Amino acid sequence: MSAPDSALGDARSLRRQLIAWLLGPVTLIALLASAIGWYAALRFANDVYDRWISDNAVALSQLVHSDGGGVRIDLPPEAEHMLGADQRDRIYWRLSTLEGGFIAGHRGLPAPDAPVPGAAPRCFDGRFGESAVRVAVYRPAQQPVVVTVAETVDKRDRLASEILAGVILPMLLILGLSAAGILAGVDRGLRPLRSFAAMIAARAPGSREPIALRDVPDEVRPLSAALNQLLQRLDAALETQRRFVADAAHQLRTPLAGLKTQAELGLRARDPAEMRAALETVASATGRTARLVTQLLSLARAEPDQGMPHAAEEVDLAALARAVAAGDTPRALEKGIDLGYEGAQRAAVRGDPVMLRELLANLVDNALAYCPRGAVVTVAVTAEGPGATLLSVTDNGPGIAEPERERVFERFHRVSGSPGEGSGLGLAIAREIASAHGATIALGPGGNAQGTRVEVRFPAPPG
């Protein structure tokens, strides 16, 4: 698998997506909790040790005395030793005037960036030499001095790290347990899908039985229902194909056998007249067979499960009807039939122009095939209702008895005693094409209750 295919496979992995969606927020929460824990631990450590250096600043201020000679601090060696007795951090102190003048202690300690209030010590971060320090400044109310105490931050950092370790280790344990629980939960949650896939894979080849919805979880039922609908459409398509193959084999067997017989007669004939007669029969039978093949293919394309083979478009049904009538005029004249068009000059319907032409061709061909010499066949397109269109083909031929009017739409059904050599497919094709366009088709008597009238009603185009 190439790198893009692998990346696409990862993106389409439902298991990976679920793990990412579930584990991602848990990890983010753990990181956020750790950051908050570090901040809280550092603040707690600062609060604890800030109070200690603040108390030292207040204690030093109580050792300051002023007299006529100036300001001095009485700091015994034992007290100074105690200030520096810490094993981890170093303590620095300084006594200065209110203006910042040095009096005693360690020079160079950081000075506050704002005036020091006299109520309580104020603490801030700073640097002394190469070390980071935490500084407390205090201005006693009885003396005009500022006392500064600074301490390195090793104990603070150590305390914060210990507190953070106490927070992070349980957090990591919780995160690990959460990840294990998420992985197990996702795998268990996807188990019905694997069982469903195994059930589908175990079905017998060619089985189109619907999937029992009671055997699948609720979340998988929409997929099962969609598969059942697909199986139904597949079953209908296969049934249509089987029926078409059976019909084609049945209908082509007789004319092909006749063609073979006539060809053999022509080969055995010695008289040119007999040979010509056989060839004329072959030519006539070939034409009928070609027409039958064309109608079988039209019926296959017009099957309701096939839908429209092309995108629907606006079709001028009136212009199409005039063109079909004009194309069949030579045949009508040859048979002595008056074929004409009447009605609207333009009538728009929504559909496939190729299939609509086939619909018209079958209706006109059916009328010409069964009408005797001297008959009149009229193709008409008229507006009917708000936006609807009516197509009709009327003749004054022998007509169709009322009990037969529904049966003639069945495949290969021909009215007993009908003249001609039709295949009984024309009206079946017309009904399938009309159904594919949302139209209705019906038979009735022609004018003056004579002949036949075929009506196809098209709904109004959308919009």
C-alpha cells in the first residue's frame, strides 16, 4: 500500500478515530490538570516560605535603633548565624535608608520597583549575583529604614516539584487506566460490527435474503436496512435481467428458426424464382426480427428499475410528436392510412428525449400496424390542467374490446384475431416509459366510439 493509501486507510479507521476522539480529551485534561497543579504547588511553596522571610524581615526591624548618631542595628553573632544556618538555601539581608542608602548587611540586593508600604512586608522575585532569589522588604513604622531579606529558591523549587510529583504520578496512573479502558471499550463496542461483517461474509453466494433486523444492534440497523434495500434493488435488477433473457430467447427462437429454414430452402433451390422468393422471405423475416430486437432493447431500457438512462431535460413534446408523425408518413401512405398531427405548437415536459421518442414511435407504429387501409390516425398534444400535458394517439380502426384494454399492456399479449405480425411489445414499452416519466397511460374508444384512443398524461414540470 502506498503512503497516501495508508494515510487514507488510517483516516477511515473507525477504531482509530474513536480512540483519538476519546483519548485526546482525556490527555488534554491531564496536561491541563498538571499545569494547574504546577502553578498551585509553586504558589503554595512561595506562600509558605514568603511568610518565613517576611517574619525574618519584621524580626530584623525590631533590632534597629536610632539615636543622635544615626541608625544602627544590634544583630548579635548568634542571630546572624541563625539567618545563614539553612542547609539548602542562603539568606541575605540589608538595612537601608528610605532613599535606598546602604546602612548594613549585603550590598547589591534587588530593590523593589515601587514604594514599600509600611503595613506589612512585600515579596517579589529577583536575582542576586548568579542566583534567583525571593525578596521580602519591610518598612517599620517606628524607624526611617527599609529592611530587606532575600533567600535563594532551592527549597521552593524542591517543594513544588515534590507536590507536582504527588499530583502527576496519580494523574499518569489515571491516564493509563483511562487509555486501557478506552481501548477495551472501543474494541468491545465495535465487536457487533465485526459480528455483523462475519454474518454477511458467511452468507451463501447469490443469497439475496434480507438481513433480520432483530439480530443486529440499534446503531447498526440503519446500515442493515440500507443493505436490505440494496438487496431488494439487486434482486429486482437480476429478475429484470432474467426475464429479459427469457423473453428474448423465447421471442427470437421462432423467427431465427424461420430464417434458418428459408435460408436452407434458398440454398437447395435451383429455380431462380424459387431462390428469389426464399430471399424475399428471409429479408422480410430479418426486418421483423430486427424490429423485435429493437423493441426488446427498448423494453430493457424502459424497465422501472433502470430509471432514465440520461439526465432529465425539458423536451418539447409537440415538436417531438410532429417529427415522429412526419417520419412515419411514408409508411402510412404506403398502407393507405391518413396520419396527421393536431394540437399545441409547443408543450414542454420534463424527461429523456430518446425514451419519449420511443414512446411516440411505439404508439404510432401500433396504430399503423393494426389499422386497415383508409383508416385515420391522429397524433395530438394538448395542455391539460395547470402545467400538465396530454399526449394522445387516436385511430378509427377495429378497436380493442374493453376486457382486453388492460391486458394489451402485458408483454407479448396480442388480441386474438388481430391482423399483422406484431410482437405484443409496443404498448408494454409505452407503459414502462410513461411510468419512468411519472405519467399515466390508458386506453379508450376512439371518436364516435370507434377505434382506439391511447392517452398519456404528463404531470407539470417541477417549478
